[in-house]
Amino acid sequence: MTIGGFFTAIIFGAIIGALGRLIVPGKQDMAIWLTVVVGIIAAFLGTGVAHLFGLRTHGWNFWETLFQIVFAVIGVYLVATFWPKKTTQH
């Protein structure tokens, strides 16, 4: 992976993760870095599933993007449900 590809993955992961957070109902107590990580993982998983179905994965593809967003929604939901909550100490 090149440096450009690395930064592209971070930017695209942030976008996909943000879309996942917008779709999941309620307030998610997640850090922004965690949203980006979920988005990056979702982007890789969505691309992998699209590739398994024999879809074109170079350039923009509707189905690939849809798979990525679905994985982001699942990831955001799981992280928001199972990630330890911050506790405030006074």
C-alpha cells in the first residue's frame, strides 16, 4: 500500500464510518478515531464481499459502496453496544 493509498483509506474510512453512525439510530458514545477504524474495516469487508460476488471493484461501484455502508452500520452498532463506556470520576 502506498502513502497515498493509506491516506485515501483513512479519508474513505472516515466517510463510510460517519455514514454508518448517521444510519444507526440513537447516540453512539464512540470516539472519532474509532469511527474511522470501523469505517476502514467496513470498506475492506465491503470490497471483499463485492469481489466475491464478481463485481467490479476498481473505481466507484454502487453495490460495493452499499456493502461497505452495511458493514459500517453493523460495525457501529456492535461497537456502540459492546465498547466499554466512559466512566466519570469526581
